[in-house]
Amino acid sequence: MAKIKIAELDINTDALIKATADVKKEIDSLKQAQKELTKNGETSSKQFVKNAADLKVLNSAYNSNVKA
């Protein structure tokens, strides 16, 4: 019985790892900014809310990359 190659998958893992590391750095940076805003009592500021929204998006992207 002959074997037939149906599909070949080539994933650029280096690019995925770099992108995931970049996202993680941004997450860490935003978390630090949130700590500073919290320390200064600015948890209701526009920047705090924007950072929180950005963190949700970045965490979602990070989790997707880690699962890939």
C-alpha cells in the first residue's frame, strides 16, 4: 500500500514566539502602569479604563498564542 501525502504544515514558530514575547512585555508594562495609577488613586481615570480594556485584548491574544 502506497502512502500519499495529503497536507504539509509549516508553522513559523520563531515568529510566534517573538510575537508572544512582545505581547507579554506590553502586558507587563500596562500592569505596572495600572499599579501606579492605583497607587495615585486614579482608578476612575480615562487612562486606567483604557489600560484595563487594552489588558483584556492583550491577555486574550497572549492566551491564543500560548495555545497555538
